[in-house]
Amino acid sequence: MSSNLPNPMTLTQYAKSFDYNSFMTVLEKAAKGYNVPVITLIAVQEKDPFKVLISTMLSARTKDEVTSEASKKLYAKADTAEKLAAMPVDEIERLIYPVGFYKTKAPRLKETAQILLDKYNGKVPDEMDELLGLPGVGRKTANLVLGEAFRKDAICVDTHVHRISNRLGLLETKTPHDTEMNLRKILPRKYWITYNTYLVAHGQSVCKPISPICSKCSIKGYCRRVGVDRSR
């Protein structure tokens, strides 16, 4: 596959002919040299669905390093739904600052903790519909919790996954939701969880939104570079 020349195959033909096994092997190898996404790191280290959920909620519009520090400060005071539900909102704000939209997230975290206590005995549910019923939880967060915390087959689509999947030429979608639905049709199920982990790491390190570092890209041989006008 050429990373520079237009591929004459249609989008559907290209997606069907794509060597997902080889692609994921190369991507996994490259990702070992990248920083591990913070939610994956928390899931591996803590093995606690509650912390995965709360950190994922904190991570929206927030850099990984900020999410990590805010999570540590919060869990030092409230590492269970019971403790978080009992904490005043202004204290939650203080602990999670400066995550993005911390004043909005603080009351949502408290409300979420109370719902977990009232409906699920303090435990995080492991079903999509129930997760979507929690304040501020959308499909991205729900899928990340299902995949990382419960190891259930789920495709989490964030900005990196959405951008790179389209840039590769595997699909042509306008929204992360459409990207998720399309990936469910073409991506082998065994890669659903790790696809997000590796693409997020790759997107943060190499496949930038503007001027991606194509000269150092390990998967450029699989990429049609759709929409890439300038690269390094």
C-alpha cells in the first residue's frame, strides 16, 4: 500500500482488503515507545472500575498529565463512591482543578457517585445502557469503561480514533458515533479494545491533527493520508 499515491479502490474495497492483523501488529510494536494513555494506565494499575469511570469523566477536554494528577489528588480523599458522594462539591472542584470544565464536572462526579450508591450498591455497572444513564456519560466514556475496566468488546472512539481512521482511508465519517458504528462492521472484534489504546498513543505522539509526523510514522504504508495537506 502506498502512503502517498491515491488508491484506485473504492472505500468499501479498501476497507475489506485492509490487512488488519499486520496493521495492528505494527501499531502495537510502535506503541511500546509511546506514552501509555492515562485511562489504560489507571485500568492496569488500579483494576478498579470506579476509578476508570471517574478518571474517564475527568479526562474530557483535558490533557493526560492533568487528568493523572487530578485523579491522584481526588482518590487520596475519595477512592469509593461512598466517599465521593459525601464530599462537598467545592472540595471536589478544588481537588480536580485544573481539569477542563472542572466546575461542571464536580457536581456530575458527586451525582454519579450517589447514583452508584443508590442503584448499584456502589459498583459501576458493566452494561452500555446503564452507563449511559449516568450524568455526563456518553458512548465514548461508556465504551472506554467497558473495554478498559471490564475487558468487554467495545470500540471507544475519541478524536484520535476518529481522525486517524478517516485519515487511513478505512471510512469516511463526520462524527465519532458514525466512526464507531462503521468500525464495528469492519474491524475484527479481537482488536476492538486495543484499537483505541494504540491509536490514541499514536495520535498523541505522531499522527497529529495538523502536520502529522509522517516521516516517523510506523504505519504510513497502510495509510492513504486522506485530508493531509501538510506533514513533517
